[in-house]
Amino acid sequence: MSQPSFFDRNPATDDRPLRTAVEDAAMGRWEGAREVLAAAGADWDRRVFRLQVLARAGARLTFADAWAQAEPRSPNALALLAHVQALRSMVGGRGRGRSEAMEQAWELCDAAADALPADPSPYIVMLALLRFHSPDRDRAWRATVRQVWEQVVQRDQWNREAHHELLTYMFPAWHGTDGEMFHWAQSGVRTLRGACRCTSSPWSPSPSPTGNGWRRTAIDTG
């Protein structure tokens, strides 16, 4: 007897092509990953989701490395390998600052961003790297977070994963405070009420005369 769907813990969920790509990747084939990422196109939320699921498999396998070697100029291959290397860099524990593994992941993010300038996913990986590796509430790292966040907003202002990543950065358990986190969330809710065109994210930056809005408050407050 087959189990009900709510017992299905496959990270690809109901994305059947992605499931197939992950199964292929387990056998060393990267062509399926190439197909599903190409099919995602400029649906950035779907692209990021597929990259993350593939990266979870790729962190312990070599298909992403093999693909990047075979197609070194492919934006999709570079983006996937950046996700993979970011996960690998986190094995040693959080809050330890720069490391060789982190630098490699950062360089791959730069390469992926250059290969496909409209893609926000390399900058989302950068946010994750900064959150995980930053020394506790370090001001210099916070300034870099702000710069990276602005790059995301320029490409996909309502990107769900990017907002989740920045919110997590502001958790007291990471690099923020309760007041900072709730101020950011409340500002986003107020803006959302007047931004009917936003349908994919519960958060959004609020306008300000400086053009930085809550991003300045959220990231610079130390």
C-alpha cells in the first residue's frame, strides 16, 4: 500500500522533473540538472528552489563539479556549483570568518553573476555565506550584507528566498536583535498594504528619501 503524499519527504516535493534530475545526479549524470534549470528560465523563485534541491545532492556528490568542468561558461552550471560550494563551506561551523572554502564559494558567485547578470541567485548565496560565516554582529560584514541585498533588490525585489535569508540574518540567534527584526517585518507589512502588485513575498522594502529604506535600519544598526 502506497503512503499518503504527506509522508513524502522528498525535497523536490511535487516538482517531478526536479525529482528525476536528482535521481540522475545520484548516478553521476548532470544533464537532467541542466534541463530543469534551463526550463526554469526567469522564474527566479523556481530557479532558486531547484538550485537549492540540486545543491543538497551535489554537496556530497560530484555531478555539479563535472558539469562546471564540461561547460565552464554555463551560467546554470556556475550557479549550481556556487550553491554546492557554499554548503561545503559550512561544514566547519558558523561564525569563523573567511576561509578558503568560503572564498571559493564567493568567487563562484561572482562568476555566476557575471555569466547571467539578471540572475539574483548568486547574491542570495552570498547572503547565506555572510550570515553563516560572519563573526557575531560584525559591522564590516553587515555593510557587505547591505551591498549584496541591494543587488538582489535590483534584480528581483520580491524574491522570497532572499527575504527569508535577510530575515534570518536579523534573528537574535544570528546577527540581529528582536527590535531590529520586528521593525523590519513591520515596515515590510506596511509597504505590502500599498503594493498590490506584490503577490509572491510577505515582505518588501519600504521607500525612503535616501533610497535605502528599512535596509539601512536593518543592516547598519549595530
